[in-house]
Amino acid sequence: MAPSQILRLMQRIQVDKWPIVLFLLACVSIGNPGVQAAELPAIEPDLPEEVLRSEILLDGRSPFDGKRLTATEYAELRQEIEQANEVEPQLASQIRRLVGLIKFRKFIKQVLPIVPIK
């Protein structure tokens, strides 16, 4: 019988076609050797927290791509990141002096509230 004839017959009998379609798909997928279960990557076993606390870390992970790094590579990478994040002050010396005086005035007001400083 052709598939169209089977569908017409199912419509006449008023049979729901989804269970049959799912059954046929299962049969086809089981019979097809090209369809295989996906292989999952190996999962590292979980270590107890007590072991992790006492363990000395000799390696680190890169914050960019998560690759394992040795202690020296990790220290060099952290140093490069810190050097890249250093920013020289952009303020003029007079402005820095004024900001310092304002902070000093605020400190004096908190310590000695009686002193009339405006």
C-alpha cells in the first residue's frame, strides 16, 4: 500500500496518526546504523570540599579562554593584566591639591564639629 492510501484509510477509521508516526520513526531510527547515541565528554569526579581546602593550587585557569596554566604562566598573565589596567592620573596638580584640601576639610569637620570651617 502507498503511504497516501494508508493515510486515507486512517482518516476513514478515525485513528490518530501521531502514535503511528512516532512508532515508524522509532523503527527507522533503530534500523538505521548511521544513527548513534551522542558521546558525552568524560566528567571529572567531584572532590570533597575538605580535600579542595587542603589542596595547594599549582596551576590556574586563563580568565580569557579557561585553559589550564602553570603557576608561572598564571603569575605572568596576572602581571600583564595589572599593567594593562594601570592608568596614570589625568588631573592637573592644582586640581589634585584642591581635592586633597576638600577631603582634609571634610575630615576636620567630622572630628571637630565646633570649628567654624566653611
